[in-house]
Amino acid sequence: MRVLADLHTGERWLTRRTASWDNPWVRRVLPTVEAAAEHTKLWCAVAAVMAGAGGVRGRQAAAAGLASMAVAETIANGGVKRVWERHRPPGEWFRPEDVADRPASPSFPSGHTAAAVAFTAAIAPIRPWAGMACAVPTVVVAVERVHRGAHYPSDVAVGAAIGLAAAGLVRAVPGLLRRL
């Protein structure tokens, strides 16, 4: 039980520490990237570019990314959030403008992070350069979710795990179907 209490204390400290970043660059970049990723706009735009200009492999990457993202969001937002209703971090830890528009849905897990990681992990084996390019905004989205008070770090970590699992599942399904 002591380990769980220490983890809880550490997570609360890390959340508050992340919220206290008051660098102008951080205040400009994090919300801009998150706004681009809101409702999966950024990932859909990348998929459209890959499908339109990337040939067969680009279309494969786009399809894998979009399918993985859909699976991740279904698991995170349609499944886990409905079972595990964790409250978002306390609003008083953050600047009022940071928490003014945060969602009313449960905090655990981060659906934004699940979608971003799923998309990036799915396209990376097919289009490594696109995967590396998408890794940067994926990390920024994950950090922003904690910085702006939408999630605890464990929400983001579990969202990332769901995203990785979704990408792995989507990658494995064609092989499994061929075996059947």
C-alpha cells in the first residue's frame, strides 16, 4: 500500500510541476499543437497527405493509422472512460484560462494521447519518416494534456499504452485473418 501512496503523491507532484511551466514558448506551442490535434484533425490531415501523395505505401500507412486511431479511441473513450470514472485534476492547480474549457468527461485514460500514439505507431513501420515526424506532435499533445489540467500523467501513460496496443492489434489483424 505504501508504494501506491507514493505513486499517488508523485503523480500529484508531477501534475502540479507540469502545470507550473510558465515559459512563453510552452504557452504558445502546446495549445497550438493540441488545437490542431483536437478531434483528430491533425492525424486525418496527415493521413490525407499520405494517401494522396504517398503511393501504395502511403495509402497503406494512412489506412493503418486511421484504423488504429479508431480502435484506440473506441477503447479509451467508449470503453475504459465509462468503466473508470476518474475526476480530472483539481482546477485550482492550474491557471483559470487553462481549465476553462476542459472536458466534463472522466480523466482516465487520455483519449487524445491514445489516438495520437495509435496513429503514429501504426504509420511508423510503413512510413518511418512520417512516423518520426508525427512523434513530435504526439509527445506535445501528451504533455499538453497534463500541462493544461485535462489529465494526470498516468491518464496519459495509459492512453499511450492503449494507442500502442491498438496499433499492434490493427497490424496483426490481416495476418490473423489470412490464417483463418
